Amino acid sequence: MQITKQYYNDRQMTDMNSLMNAMVLKPAELSPSIVHLAGRQEKMFPLTTLTEGVGNVDSVAGAKGIDQVEYQYRVTTKITQARPLAETNAGNELGRGGQPFQLVFPDKWFIKDYILISQSLVQVRIMSEPVPKGSNYAYTVQLVRPDEDLFLPSEDAEAGRLFGMMFAPVGTDFSRGNASNWSAPSLIRHKLTTVRKSYQLSGLANDAVASFPLPTKGGGTSMFWMDYEEYQKWIQWMTECELFYWYAEQSYTEGGVPTMRDENGQPVIIGPGLLQQIINKDTYSILTENKLENTIGDLFYGMTDGKDRVVTLYTGTGGMREFDKAMKNMLKADQYRQFNDGKFVNGSGRELAMTGFFTRYEHVDGHTVNVVKVPLFDHGPVADARAKHPATGFSLESYRMVFVDQSNYEGEPNLAMIYKKGREFLRWGVAGSVVPRGFKSSDLRASDIDGASVHYLKHAGICLKRFDTSLDLTCVA
């Protein structure tokens, strides 16, 4: 029972204001719509929209979804691999005067007779077969150029410095054949995650009627409260799925062994979200065009075999402002500003309007970067928990910039949703004394509770196949 405060009027007269204060009269409703103080939430799912929403759902043999709880795919890199030195050669003026010297590498990838090139572009030839040295291999090499003053710089002989293999020059006559390398694709395996959400309603609440129209999931309105609550729960479900796609952290070891179990002893499998799959991480405090140019250039460098090469920049309000400001600062520094042709300023005289904001970047090589706003970066639970930006008070998550390679490679999207076949989305009701609105008899289960419950379930994951051409750029202001 709810009791309002009893109202005493000591003014010895009755007027409209006293009746209103006593809550005797019902105020007039100005509008049938609800004022959303925190904004509407229907557009909070850009990652879902740009994968599942546009049909980028990976499958097996054309069927929707996969038939296992695990999925795998092959990854290969270029065959011409550089190798780092495993040990430092501390000798002085290595190779001067054509003297042979040794370089120690971690494996036998390099082949006898081949020319190696150092990071300082000094060329040496492998003069004999490598010999084991502990767990590494020692190569005897000689400088190619017959310059008496040339030697291998000491910094090129330090452990970790890279050498690349080029070609194999041999003797003029009676040369012997050498060898070749090959590599097999590596295997990446992940598991799908089962995500659920439920809500309950009492027998009386199912048919409760509100005194004003409420929005529903289909875009219409209803006077039934449970129709509105179903709309709210649907938004919550979609939000939780979007959070899973972004922020999920893998709950099993690299060998696939689960490390978490529920109260029934069943493994709780959590596949990696998009952020965990991106291996390139970087930070910024104030975004500049130079930082953006270098970042995008690095990402594009490995995308030469992509078709319709597209990078999507997912960010929040703070990141969109930083992107726009960086572009405009670049234009200002290069004196490219245009005021009178309708690009940034419209109107004339006393009626000028500032306009024009950057949400797209086109690279000279034909790549495109599209900026997409992620409302969860502004108002999601991660954004609420993170520290605030010292200048704007926005969450630092709002300034997060996630550059995602969404190109197509060999006809397949690089970013795709993965489903367990038949379990891409399940929704059912458990009927008790009442039947949940919107359900058919085939959707129901039996229960003796004076009420009902509704359940959502999805068995899915997000997959970024080429994980080295994307970047997670976070703000540390």
C-alpha cells in the first residue's frame, strides 16, 4: 500500500493551488510521449549493426551459423621473414678488410650462400652452413663490399637487431644447389560464448494498463505496461550483447582449458571481445594530424591484398571532437582554410553559420576511414567507471579510438559475427498462471508460478580474422 502525505490547509479558503498541492486534481498531460532524460538508446549498437546488421555473419558451407561451439581459421604471413640476432657480437669493427665473423640467430631460417642485410643496410654473405650453438645457430658471414674502411656497425651486432634474407650468389663454376624455406599457415581457435538474460512478471502485472501511451519494440505505442517493459528489456539485452562484443575477455587458456565454472560445475566460456583481439595498442593525449597520419599509414601498410579497403574508426563524443579538431588544425597550419565557398562557413553579412565537421578520411592510396560514434563509449558501464578527461569532464572512454580493418579479403569480411547454428538468438516464455504478452503456445514452457518469465539466449562471438591491421588507441590525458 502506498500512502501520500496528508495535506493540511490553514488558509481558511479553498483555491486551485491548494487542491493541486493536496494532489486531489490530476494535472493536464502536455504530451503523450515520455521525456528521456538520458537520451534514447536504440542506436547504441554500431558494432552489431556493422556486422550482423549488414550480413557479415560467418558460416559453414553457406548455412547460417556454425555447428560447433568452437571455431577456427588459418592465418599465414609472408614467407620472407626477418630474424633477430640471438646474441650480441661484441667484437670491434666486425668484417673490416673482408675478415669472416659470426652472427648468432635463434634458428636455421637463413640459408647458406644467401645475402643478409642489416638494419643499417650493410650486406653480408653466409659463407658456410650454420652450426649449433646452444639452442641457437652460429652463421659465418663476410661483408660483400670490398671496402677496406667498411665494417658492420656495432649497433647492428646487438641482440634483437633484425636481418633480412635476399638472394643467393654462388661461384662461377661447379656450384652446388642450396635450399629453400617454406611455412604452413598457423591455426587460431576460439570458443563461442553463451549469453543469457531473463526477467519475471507477476500474474496481475501482465495486464496492467498505464494511464499514458508507452513506446514498444516495434516502434509503436501501447497502454500495457509489460509491452513497455519488454521494450526496455530488449534494449538492455542488445546493450549487454554489444558490451560482450567489445569488452569480453577470454576465460580459457591458450590450450582451450576453461578457468571458470558455475555452481553446477559447468565451464563458463567467454570468448575474446574485439578489443582483446586487436594486438596493436597505443595511447595519445592530444590527437594531431601527424599522429593520425602515422597511425593510419601503419595500419594500411599491411592491407595491400584487401578489396574495398575500409577502416572504421569507432569512438565516442570526445574522440569525434579530437578527430575533427586534428583535421581542422592541419588545414589551418597548411593554410587550406576556405570560408566563402560553403565549405566551413555558410551565409553572409550578419548571418554567418559555422558548419562542416570531419567524419571521413581518404588516403592517397585509396583507403577510406569512416568515423562511427559508439554511444557505449560515452555512457556505458565502462565509460561510467573510467576516470574523467581533465579538460572536458567526459569519460576517458569517450576519447577511445578503435581503428578496425573492415575490408574484404578473398571475398570474406575481416570482421564478422559468429553464431552457433540454431542458437543465434532464442527467446521463449515460461508460462505460469498467465501467458506473457506476444507469445504463442509453441513458445511456452510449463510452470506453477503465479506469473511468468521471459528468457533470451545467444551463442555467439565476434571474430577479427586479420588482427594486425587494427589499432586500439586510448586517451591518457
